[in-house]
Amino acid sequence: RQLLMVFDPSTPHRTAAADLLCLRQGGRSVSAYAVEFRTLAANTRWPEEAQIDVFLRGLSSTLKDELAAREVPEDLEELIELATRIDRRRM
């Protein structure tokens, strides 16, 4: 089993996916959160729609409230840009 964990090529994808599901913005900026999010997401095989859902889920509740009053972009990069703009205005 340990040998399989070391040499199984799918393990990094599973690890990145698990880390991505646990990732939260917390008290940091959206920009910092997005950098870590993109790094982990690049190592998964997830479609963009799933990445958008997980990105939204990890945002702070304050930012989620701000986004609730807007139309959420269907493109991950546009969503990150919008969330970053909102975050910068709040600072």
C-alpha cells in the first residue's frame, strides 16, 4: 500500500483536490487566497465549473454576501477579478 502511494501518479491529483476542498480565504486577501487556489487547482483534473463552486465556497462570508447581490461570472478568472475588486474596495 505504501509503495502504491509513493508511485501512484494519481496521488498528487487526489492530494491537491483534498487540499482545495479544505482551502479557505480566512483573514487574508482574495489575491492571496486566489494564488493558493490556482496553484492547487492546476494540479487537479476538475472542470472549471467545479473550480468556481469550490472557489466561492472558500471565500469569507462577508465577500460571499457581497457577491450574492451580483451576477456571479461563469468564468473562474472573471470571478477572481470581481472578488478581488470587491475585496480591495473593502480595505
